[in-house]
Amino acid sequence: MRLLEIRCADPMFAWKEHDTITRMFHRFMSLNKAVGEAILYAGVECERFDSPTVLSLAIKYGLSLESQNPQGRTLLMLAALEGDDELVRCLVENGIGPKEYDRDNGGFTALMWAIKGAYLGIVQDLVSAGHGQLEARNHDRRTALMLAALWHRADITQYLVEFDQSQLDAKDKKGATPLMLALIGDLQTDFYTSPSNPEETDLVVGNKLGVPDKMTPAKEKCIANLETIVKVASQAQLNARDHQGRTALMRAIWPGRNSDVELTLKEVLCLMDNSLLDVEVRDNNGESAGAWIRQTMRRSNWLREDDELCSWEYMLEFIKMKLCETQDRPCLRTAEGLLSPKMAETETDW
């Protein structure tokens, strides 16, 4: 009996030892209900059962399906994390859906885990279940839409924006909006390959990490993610400012934010494609994106030194010209390809 109890205390052993969840539950549940709950949670992570059987047995033995494991994750969170859409639906249908204040130790909700895994179907099930999932925030004060934008989950971003466009107004603890976080240069960590689309290539995007010379399908998907937000954003959402007074356009062309100028130019064109964008909004230091673009235009002899203003169309023509240059001449794909000397001198940490 002592050996059996030791084996029961190791959920991973239990899953390896038994072929079916039915045999496992009937053998171990009478010994210790806590062990049964641990085995149940380990089973989700090992993907070793069929969901209807899990729920029927768990309910029969009186297991708490809303308790948390040592990482603070509920059964619903684990199911969302592992992409088990059947189990998620079963839990929601049995009244064990997402709760407004359910977060794990890292501040993540079930919806956020589904977004990280790029599981659109699970995202739709959880959002439909309601209970404040869209308004919930993690430790960085980021909502589900912010994370979808940050991780460049274009299809999920589109679904969430269409479901509730007001979520574009939200700001994280640094004042960044979903639009700002959708910028490729704002991605501070690896660009995760979608588990549901393993053929996509991992990308590492950042100031010092470097990027490939050409646009890859995954990068094009990142631009599509940004376009999804730009197309529907209101004037206030397009021109919102972070805690330093910078708009999304200013963050896009700020020096050092993105080492790949081709991508930066594509972002700028995407943003400026919306006529509601204001290029003259000034940050806390009195600078504006329009002024930065004009500085570069003067350096490229597109403007005379005494020209203070130029038309929106003229700016767009200049940006398109710079994009053609970077595509035709890879040697121009450096920070100096777009940024003016004055901007480089004023670069500061974020």
C-alpha cells in the first residue's frame, strides 16, 4: 500500500502507468481526492484522455474543477493553454467557464493562454462565455487584445476588434495601446511560432538581434495584424499618446525601435494610409512625427531648408520612395536609412 501511495503522489507516473483515465480514477480516487485532482491536471498537460470521460468521472467523484494547481492555473486555463477545444467547450457548457477575476500566478487568464497558442476557436468560445474576459489585465496591465496585437495573432486580433472595438482604447502601465503594441519594433521577445501552424518560421525581432533581409510570410502576417487595427481605429485611437506623449506613428519611426527599416517603412505607410492620422501631434519634448519625416526629406533633398510644411501626399510619396530604395538596395536597410541625424542624437531609453 505504501508503494501505491507513493506512485499516486506522482501524477506523471500515474499517466504512464495506466492506459485509460477510467482505470486510473477508479483505482486512485478512493485513496486521496487531492491526488485525483493532481492527476486530472497532469492529464490535461499530457493530453491523455477524452474530455467527456474526464468531466463525467470528475463530477462523479466530486472533484473541484475550478481549483488551481501550484502555478495558479485552473483546469480551464490548462485546457486553453494546451489547445484542447473539446475540453474547453465541455467545461463552459457545464458552467465551469471563465470567471472575471480568474488569473494564474503570472496574471494570465484562460483567454490570454489561448491567444498565446493562437487557438482562434478557443478564443471564440471563451469570449462568447463572457464574464469580463476582454477587460481582464495581466501584471503589465495588458488586455487580451493587447497581447493578440503584441504577438501578431492577426486572425485573433481581427475577431476581438470586431467583437468590441472599444478595446482599442485600453492602455497598459506604460500608456501603450493595442495599436502601439502591434508595431513590430515593439516586440521585446521572440516571435513565437503558432503551435497550430508549425510550418511558420520563428522570427526574432528587436533592436540588436537582427532580422532577415527579405519579407517572410510571417512578417507579412505581422503587417496584416497592424492593418487590421488601422482600418477600424477611430481618430482618437490612431492618435492616442503613451506616457511620453508619443503616438503609434512616432513609436514606429523612433530610432532603435526596429533594426529593419523596410519593416519600419511598411508600418509607417500602413499608419499613414488612414487619413485620420495626425502627423503633427507633439510628444512631451515638443517633437512630432511630421517634423521627423521632414528632417529626413531635407537631408534627401526632397525639401528646401526653409520649407516648414509639405502636403500629406508628398510625405507619402517620399516614404514610398524610401521603401523602394531599401527593397532594391539591401545595404540601405539600417537605422540611417530613415532616421535623421537630429533624431539619432535625441535617442533615449524607453
